[in-house]
Amino acid sequence: MADIPQNMLSFDEPFGDTNGRKVALKETSESYRQLLEDKINDLKGDASRLGKQALVIGGTLAAVYLLLEILISDDEPEVQPKNDSSNPIVIQAPKESSSWFTKAATSYAVTWALGLAREKLMEFLATQTQKHEVNHTNDTSK
């Protein structure tokens, strides 16, 4: 007759230590839950920070656009031609005359706004590169 394993003949604990296993599984699930909560909080913080940076960059660009629209207007005054049947209608556009002050202020404002937008974009890219490098170092340490 074949030998029967000893653990099959004992009926003391047929399912083993279920309470100990249950406690271990609860501890493991709690650690995973905590890890997921930490990751979600990190993602929320990153999304908030990126949203603020995007808002600053977008606001700067919008301000530059509006400033340029105010300073450099392409609106031409409407000219109402007189309708004489004997004379041909000739409409001449008025010559554009912008002062040196307007040109200088516009160029300074554009330069300043583009410099500010460039700085914010560089900060954003630097934080993205740094965050990307940190993520990769954590992934390789597992």
C-alpha cells in the first residue's frame, strides 16, 4: 500500500491558520490602500501645480494679445463717399501714423511679456524633466 502523507491524516486544523492569514491579508490590503492614496494625493498636487502654471502662461499670453490689440489697432475710419453722378468715386485710405512712443511701448511690452512667458515655460519644462527623472528612479529601485 502507498504511503499517505502525514498532513492528510491530521484533522486538527484542516484549513490551517485562517485567522493569521486573514490578519496578514488585511495588513497587506491596508498597505496597498495607503500606497494608492499617497499616489492619488501626489497626482492631485501635480495636477494643481500644472494647472496653475498653465493658467499663468495662458494669462500672460492673453494679456500680451489684448495689449497688442489695444496699442496696435487696425481699425480704419469708415469713409462715406459722396455719390455724385458726374464724378467718379475715389476713396483713399488714411495714412497710418503711429508715434514713436507707441512703437517703443509696444516693443517693450511684447519683449517683457515674451520674456515672462519664456521663463514660465522653462520653469514648467524643468519641473517636468525633474519629475520624469524622479519617477524613473523610483521605478528602477523596485
